[in-house]
Amino acid sequence: MPAAATVDADDDLVIDRGSAVQKAKPLQVINAAIPLATQAEAEAGTDNQKRMTALRVKQAIDALGGGGGTSPLPARVDFIATEGQERFPATGYLEDLEPPFYMDEAAEVQLNGQPLNPAEPDEPDYVRVVEDGGTYITVAQDPPIEAGDWISIHSQQLSAMENDSILKRAVFSIGKSARDKMSEAFALDDIPLGNDSTDANRLATALDDGRRNIRLPANGGSEDGVWRFGSSPWRIEPVDGDFDDAVESKGNLTADGTNTGAAIKGLTIFGDGPGRTQVRQDTLDNYLFSMNCMSEDPEDNFDDIVFRDFTILGPCMNNEAISDGVRDVQHMIAAFGVSNLVIDNVHAFAPAGDFLWLANSPDPSKVRYNTNATIMRCVIDGLWKNNRNAISVESGDGVRILMNEFVRLTKIGWPGPIDFEPFAQDPVYRNRQMLIALNRFLDFNGGALCVYSAAGVYDLPASGFTFTNNFVDGSAPVGETNNNRCLDISGSGEDSNQPSNIRVSHNEVKSVGQPFRAIGANGVDISDNVFMDCGSALLGVNGAIDAVNYEVAFNRNKCIRVGQDNGAVILAPQRHKRCEMHDNRLIDCGRTDGEAGFAYLNTSATTAGMSLRNNLVYNDAGLMKVFAGNSQGDSVYAEGAAKKGNELVAGAAFTGADSYNPPISPAGANATETLTGPLTLASKASTTIDKPVAGAKVNMAFDVTVDWAPAAGEFVIAQGVGYDTNALRIVLFNPGSASITIPSGTVITAIERA
């Protein structure tokens, strides 16, 4: 039997019953196989064998209050009153209704479509009663309620909210079937705005409903499509700096969206891309987003928080005037106890304070730990260089700042684009294990990277920093310098201070006031960078605290036209010990007017602790006048600066016969020994020379030089140590495979190590 091309409603179908062959219409066959659901069956939703027509679907949705799904949670419930009725529901509780109804404090109650006022101090229009069994309302009216009056409770408040009450917010109820999909992206503009002027209540509602993957659609916000949020650091603010009675806010990203809710574990807020989704920081008095775990235990931290793919418009888009007090405390994103924070592809413009503040607490006496934060692919543009910093870290362990662009940032006198600054004398205020890589810093004030580890105030140093493969352009015109620097480091300046272990390498830096500034630093390695058209690097600052720099290394860098302001590639106005400047290439360095030029200039009026070795000078412009100078600026060497292997490769020679590698000048405890006869040392053999030296102490270290021109393959290792009071022992060791002979008349010099 051939197949029919089409089947019409009036066609007859063959029904073969085995014993008889009969005919039937198509609808008869359908009704027999899948019967039509009745209206009652559709509304009940319990029969999975019946079919639903469009009418039945509408009837079921209407019966369910439009919520859909199984056991929906309605946004509204209606009662038809009896004469004089005051209690709704008349018996039982709202939660007992089918489906159950949950009434929030923000709900609105209407009588015959007109809102009732719950806030009358003496005679409120209605009262929300909460008992152990559930919730109901009482409505007292004058004249009393008549039979047939309509009482309606809306779980979503429709009237304007009071800005000072976070509890007065919208509640958007959803069906349980939707709750099963909380991990899916939820568009925040699906929540009606009502009469709110910002989107704060929308966000609170979504969080309270369990939404953890929240999308901010382009043009979906409350202000001509721009989203607006805000969060206060305080529920009860401190008075005149007194924090005793102040109460912190938990921020606006808690589990229920209120400033007292639980810390969230797992939240993503994202847009449709920078420029498309725009978010405005609501007021100068608020953060945009804030999180405060209110606990000293990192286990209580907010965790796994992600912001990505939107633009933030700060409060200073039009260069609004900002007081320093506002600039110091008003930030876009504030984290007080957050783990695993990610900010990705967010573009922020015109902040008042910081783009990101990883802090301890708004209350400086409280302790919070921030761990594992990643800021990547962001653009932070201050527009006017009138904000505080871009990123400030008071408490941070494991912060990664990667592939960002920092532009037009920081008012003069404030730290700079990135500021790591432990806040108090406590081990928990820590900055450790930081990676800053592949970023661009353009046209800024302060330091591209600031590390304040002690500075005479903080006991614990920041430690474990890597600043690598960044591009830094301070935008100063050629021949001028600016109020900025690539690196700004401050520490306690104590010899016992723990080294900071800061590594600065493979960066390209141009047009900044100083390549680096170190005040009391300990353990800094600045190597393999290119510095171009900059002022002098500073080991200390005139007039600053008397802090000593320890073990600052400036090695293998290429310096092109550096020292344009003071003339020195490295200017040392303060004491420094065990520092070194090795294997650098210095090209046309010195003041642009030709008045002064130094590779290293010690103006501290104290013995220098600097090793200058194997630096190559290209002096075609004739700007360098003295390789290493003292406080007078015209000496051919600086006291205590050990020099070896430095070389003028090209260009004008310096003043002085031995400008590059002059003899070491005696300083501190020192001694010389002139060999009265040849000294032969067999392979792997050593000899000692003991001498009285005024000022020597047990275990005092000495730098020893042997004024000897060895043959190819010959060398000697010379060391000196104080072995008793006023007694020095010099050890000479031949590490080679053949014996060596040091000739008579050779001068051996030992100087106390700086």
C-alpha cells in the first residue's frame, strides 16, 4: 500500500483489528493514543500521559500565577475579604498556601489596588506578624473592611526605596525549576527596576535568589542603560576617627545582597564587553563593589569571585574636585578578606581613590587576609591624574597583575599606579609573592610599582616581588624629567631587616624622573632592563629618614641618556652597604647641559658601600665627566667604592688619569702589606699573613686586593677577616692547577667591608 503524501482531518484511516477492518478519523486515533488533558489535570500538572493544547497551557500558567515550573513561588497573593476581616489569611499562615507564599519586609500590601502604609507610628495600615508557624498580616481600617474588598500582597515592592535601608529592597521570586539552573548565566535586567533610581536592589535580589553567574547586559541598567551600584563600608560610621562604636558593613556581594549577609563562595559578575556594558560608581560616598568577611579566619573569606568584561565609569569623569580625605577611602572594588579574586578585561575610568583596594578592614585595628588575586587584561585610566592609586594592597598573599594598561594615574604626592603597603606593625599585614608582568604604564605620577615594606613605620618587609617584561613610559619630554619613577622601595633600613627579595628585570623604561628610588631597602635586584631618557636613580633621598640601603644590585642594564637631571646614573644621598653596579652599558649619560656626568655619585658624606665592576661607558656626547664621584662632585673616585674592569669604549675621555678604576682609598679599619720577596703558592695551596690593624674585631670582614699582574691562567683568591681585637688575617689561595709566583714588591691591601 503506497504512503499518503498528506493527511487531511476528514480522511478515513484504516484500522485493522485482526478480526475486522474498520475506518477512523485522524483525531480519533490521536485521542485514543494521547488523550487530551482536562483543565483540572493541566492545572494539577501530575499526569504525564495526557497532551496539552495551547488553551490548557495558558490555563495551567494562569493557575500557577505565571511562575511556571513545579511548586512555583508566586510574586503576589490575593484575598477576597469577608465583612470586618482583619487577619489574612483568615487561618494558618502565608507559607501554608498552595503554592506557598513568602512575604519579605520589603513587600507591599494593597487594599483594592491602593498601597497601604506600614510605617504610621501610631496606627499603621497593616502589620506583618511573624510567628514560629509562619507569617500573616493584620489590616485594621476605619471604616472596617467590607465583604468583597480585595487585599493583595506583592513580594516585589513597587514604591520608591529609602536609600538608607538596605533591607528595603525588591524580592523577585522564582520557581524551583529555575533554581535548579542557578549556575547558568542570569541577565540582571530580567528583574524589574520598579521605581528604584539605581540597580542595587536588582543585584541584591539576584544574590538572594541564589544567582551566582550574573550578566549585566549592554544598555540594561537604570541610568539610560548604564548600570549603577554602590556599597558603604559602614553600617554605623566612626565618629571623629573613633572606631569603638563603629560597625562594619559586609558589602553588597553577600549571599542575600544585604550588608549583613553571609560571605559568598563562588560568584561571577560579567558584561557583554568593555564599552558595551557600562557600570557607574553610584556616588563619591560608596564603593562600587565591596566584600568584607568580618573575620580573622581565612576560612571565612569570600572565595572564587570574578568580575569581567565591562566598563566602570568613576565619579570623576568630568574632573570633579576631590578632597584628599575622599581620595583616600573611596574605591571602585574593595576586598577585605577575599580568596581567589579574578578581575579580567575590565576597563575603569576616572576613579576617585583606587580601582582595586585589597585591604585589611575599614577599621584599621581589624585583621583580614586576602589571598590569590589576579588582575589581568584591564585598562585603568585616571583621565586627569587626580586619583589615589590604581591598585593598593595592604594585605595580599599571591597577587598577580598581568597584561594590564595603567594610564594617566595618581595625583602628585600619592604613591603611584601600584602600591604595596602593609598597613600596620603586625605579621598579618603582609605583602608576599607578587608577580607584575607584561603591563604598560603610561603618563603617571608616583611609582609604577611602589613597595613600602618598612619606611621607619612598618616592621615587616614586603617580600617576594617580581616585576618583569613591563613597558613604562612616564611621558616626560626628552631632556626633562617628571614626578615619577619605575620603582619606589622603602624599608626599615636596618641591617637585620629581612630582605625583600625584589626582582626587577627585562623591563623597558623611558622618560621617568628616576629609574628607581630606594630608601632603606634590603635585597633588591635590578637587572637586564633598558632605561632611556630618565633622571638619576636614587639610593636614598636628601632629608629623608636616616635609612641605610643594603644589597641593592644594578647589573646588566642598558642606560641611554640617564641622569639628565642630576648628572648621575646612580645618585646616593644616603648610606648604603653591599650594593653593586656591575656589567652595565652607559650610553651618553649625564646632564643634558653637559655640566655634570657620573656613573655613580655618592653625596652622603659617608663611606660608600658600592662595588663598580665591568661597566662599559659610551661617551660620544661627552656628558660623563667623572666615573665615580664623591660629595664634592669633582673627585676621580668615591671613597670605599671598589672598582674593577670598567672601561671607556667610545667618546670623550674623563678628567683624571685613573678615573675608571682608581686605587681603593683607605676607609675604616685597613692595612697594607708589601711583599719583601717573591711568594710562591703551589696548586691548591694557601698562605696566611697576620697583621695588627687598629679597629679590627673578631669576624670583621675585609675586602682584599692584590696589586699583581698575573700571567694567563694565573689568579689568586684573597680574603681577610678579623681574628682578634686589632688583628687581621689575610688568606691567599691558589685554586689553579699549576704553581704561581707573586713577585716581590707586590702591595696587598685590606679594607674593612662597608
